[in-house]
Amino acid sequence: MLIDFPGLTKVKDSVKEKIFFGHEPSAELIAILTVYFVQGILGLARLAVSFFLKDELLLSPAQVSALLGIVALPWIIKPVFGFISDGLPIFGYRRRPYLILSGILGAISWVSLATIVHSSWAATLAIALGSLSVAVSDVIVDSLVVERARVESQAAAGSLQSLCWGASAFGGLLTAYFSGMLLEHFTTRTVFWITASFPLIVSAVAWLIAETPIRKNTQDNHSNNPLGTKHQLKQLRQAVTQKAIWLPTAFVFVWLATPTADAAFFFFSTNELHFQPEFLGRVRLVTSGASLIGIWIFQRFLKGVPFRTIFAWSTVFSSVLGMTMLLLVTHTNRALGIDDHWFSLGDSLILTVMGQIAYMPVLVLAARLCPPGVEATLFAVLMSVSNLANMVSYEFGAIIMHWLGITETNFELLWLLVIITNLSTLLPLPFIRWLPANDPQADFPTLQPAAVTNQEEPLLPNLVP
């Protein structure tokens, strides 16, 4: 049998250009993409966690919202994991062991949920451990991407990040529908058992990461590492004290910290509207696709629009469109002849597209605010501020739900919660001038890069590629 080697080479080149965006599909790149893919595929248990907290632990909407805020803590302190990885190598390695540990921690957290968790506090600890696992692995692989992007062209660096984001998005899309379908046939704890296998994939592919032990270069670089870290922290402090950076950051915090009613809507959808897990999986699939649509619209039509303009209009439109939920919670849609299922799908589609369009400027603004020398570190800090705002949003939502007396069966004042949460999104608008009118990079002096000879500076990853 003859093999057409030129044809095989052509296929390989086509795969390299179209699937891997021009990057050589090495074992290490496959490992990095696998970690991102696992982050997306962990969404398989998202609905199972929600039903577990609601039906088995019998938590109220306010308690669920408060719990979700607490378990987000590891994402708030992500920069700490970056400094630990950079400054405390394990057996001479700064990346591989932490990936292995993160996978083991993730497996432990899901096995715990499947077996020994029977209280709200135990669930909080187990879910927080899983959150810690994903946050640590995200820090490590983003660090690897940053290190490789540093030695490539700007175009190649952007394509590498797009490739990584695509792997995560593909994992999320793959499990969006199955997250609900599995719950139609299996218990939540069975889904947790299935999910427990995914973090171990991260531990397995960690061995494919090409990394030179630091101990081999200890005599040459040991004296440089403390200086590099100290200099990096000095640059970071110099950056965050500039008004052109902390004012936009404060605006984004206020914008994202407004209360959310997500937990209450989940209880309303399942207990009042009697949506089944399989349908909620369809909703997740629709919202995942809607996020991609929102990103495409932003990239195609809005990325050149001034920050103030896009934040102002997207905030107003999101607030107005969010009021359409009143039709669902008051059952007015039924009087209009619109089925609850179809209304929920259409509303989720539109709101997700608008929400993604509104959030994309946050990522762009965060990237543009980072001066040379501390790009990755400051970006990670800005994303941590964003995560902190999301935690505050969940906690505010929990407090309001408690005040309004919204429980797993009482939704009489859910309409008022909808109004409060949507109107609160308009509160940051008086501070819109905190945002730069033009390109923020022109508003502050350039910081000099770290004056160290160590090849690997303490760079930290971003939350979303």
C-alpha cells in the first residue's frame, strides 16, 4: 500500500493553519489546550450543583446566592497563586507540580460532593475547593501562554489566546445540553462522580509540559529572582496609584457589584414554572451560543466605539431589556399567548447577547489600562477586582432576597427584585466620566520593563483569554 506523503503533508499543514491557527500542534500545546478544555467541560456539573443545593440540602435562594459569592473567593486572590507558583517551586518546577495538585484537588472536591457532603457548610468547602482547583490551573496555563506569547509575534500571540479561549468554549458548548440531560436519568451525585474524572485529566497532561528545573540554574539566577519580584511589585504599586488606572477600575467595580437575582430565578424556574433539567440544559446551550454571538457583534461592529459610549448605551439597553423578565414572573406572557419555555429561551438569548456585549469592554479596558512592564500582573489584579465585584453582587442579591422574603416557594415579591436589580445597574452611570474618553494608554507615562536578567519574570495570567 502506497502512502501519498505530499498529500499527508498538505493535510497536516491545513490542520495546523485552520485548527491550531498556525501553531505547531506539539504535545505541550495539546496539554495546554486540554486544560482549557477541561475548564469548559466542568460545566457539566453546573446544573447538578444548583439542584443539589436546592433539592438535597434544601437551601433557600438567599442562601444559595450567599454560598456562590463565598466560593468565588479563590478567583479573587488569583494573583496570589501566580506569586506562589513563581516564588515557591516544587522539586525545582514552577508549573507542572501545581497543575498536578490542582487536578487532584478538583477530583477530591467532586468526590466529596458525591459522597460525604450533607450540609451547607460542607458543600461550601467542597465547591470552594473545586473553585480553587480551577483557579490554580487557570493561573498556571495562562502563565504558560504568556511565556510563549512573549517570544512570538503579536499576531501569533493573539491567535494563541484565541485558540485557548476556543478550547474552553468548545468544552462548555459540548456539555451545556448534557448537563441537563444527565439529570433526567441520573442523580446529582452520579453526575458529581462523572465530573470527578475530568480534573484528573489535568494532572495527567501536566507531565507533557516542557519545563527545566530551576535548581539547574540556581547559582546563576537565585540572586535575580528576589530582585525581579521586588521590582515587579514596585512597578505594580506605581501603576495602581495612577488616577488613570484606579478610576476606571473603580467604575468597573461599581458597575459589576450591583445585586443579582440569578439564584432566585433558578428557584422560580424549577419550583414555580417546573422547568425540567433537560430544558435548562437547552437554555445553557442557547446562552453559550448567545455569548459567542455577542462577542462577534462586539468584534465586528463595536470594538472601535469609545468606552464611555458603549458602557452607557449597553447599560441602559440591558436595564430596559432586563425588565422583560417582569412578563415571566407575573405570568403576563401567558396572557399574551407565549409559552413559558419559549419566552425563557428567547429572553435568555437576547439578554445574554447584550450582557456579553456589555462585558467585552471590561476585558478590553483592562488590557489597555496595563502599562508595559506589568501587563500580565496588573491584568490579573484587574480581573480579581472584577471577580470581587461579582462576589459582592451575589451577596447583595442574597441580602435583598432575604429582605423581600423570597424563598424556595414564595415568589410574590420577585417582581420587585427584578425591578431593583435592573434599576441598580443604572447607578454607575453618574460616574461614567471615570472612564477614559480616548485610549487610556495615552493617559499615563510608560513604565520601564523590569531590569532583571531572569528569563521568566513573575507574570500572572488573565481570567478570560
